[in-house]
Amino acid sequence: MEKQYDDSWAPVLKPLFAQPYMKQLSTFVQGERRQKKVFPPAGLVMNAFKLTPLDQVKVVILGQDPYHNDGQAHGLSFSVPEGIAVPPSLKNIFKELQDDIPGFVEPQSGNLTSWAKQGVLLLNATLTVEAHRAASHQKKGWEIFTDSIIHAISAHCDHVVFLLWGSYAQKKNVLIDPKKHLILKAVHPSPLSVYRGFFGSKHFSKANQYLVAQGKTPIDWRLL
């Protein structure tokens, strides 16, 4: 069986998986999968932890829920697999990148795997969703789990950039030590709010400036 996550996460994840709430959550999700279509596929629920080792986390981009339409969710916040139409919020992220990062060209694909492999943890607060029912798996235990992940990154890692977009993500700042890390906040990149301060926020260049100042390799945000 293929590993669900990188070994570096084991000291954090194994104790969490043993918690009663996670066992209840697992039973719930498995029950949902037997009766309904659930995204992402079971093998991709932990994809962010497979692609981005704990000791290599440089940036965390926090999303709320997986995409809930067919073929979109693959376990990375804001990202969609090759061949899937780029969702509106991600299109707006690409527009900001074009303004912020020299040489960034809007890609045809919304697959952000190359970011994940460079140390960008693309973490949703809820890791599963019923098909075509947004937020259907919220408040079932995932948020307790992902809050623990954010807190563990704050404790175990140094000089991580947390990009908190929208009021939901911004509430997570209480889990992060601001003396050790850089927290950048903006409105959500959705079409409803993007003009109220996401465009022009320059979070991607600010993240790289901070990483370089800490002696780290910056993220190559380009998606070619």
C-alpha cells in the first residue's frame, strides 16, 4: 500500500490519528463514501502531507474546504489536477501573481503540485467533502485535526510564512507564534471579495523576501 504521508509527519500525525475524535471522523467519512460520492479520492486526502515534508515547510496557504465538483479536489488547497478548468479563486491568485512576480505567466493548468514540492503546504481546514455539497463535512472533526497541524508547524518549524486569506483563515492566527513566523492576511481571492485587498497584496513577493532574509531559498511561483 502506498504511503499516505511523508515520514517526517509521523511524530505529529500518529498521535492525532489515535485520538477518539479522529476515529469517529474516520468512521463518518468511510460511511459517507459507502453511500455517496466523496472528494477527494481516499488516496489523496493526505496529499499535502505526502508532497510537503514537515521539515521543509516554508509557506502555508490555508483553504477552507476541498472543491466539491467532479475531478477538482486532489488534496491540495486551491489546486486542481491537470485537465480541470481553473476555478475562479485560483484564477484570481494567478492574476495577483502576474502583477506581483516578474516572469509569472498565467498557466493553463491549476495544478499547484510544484509549489507543494518546494515547501508550500497547501492545507484545507476540512479535508473531505460530499460531492456538490460545499461545507458538508465541516464540524465533523477535521478542523480540530488541521488546527493541531497548524499549531505543530508553529512549534516545530522556524520562519514559516502563513498566508491567511479571508476571515475564516485569519481566525487561525491564534495558533501561530508571531515571534517565530510571518503572518500575512488579506481578503479571500474569491470573485466576491478579491477587489477589497487581495489584488495588490503582494503576498507572494513578500513571502519570498522574508524567506531570503532568513537564509532560505525563495519559492519559484511560476507554473510552466
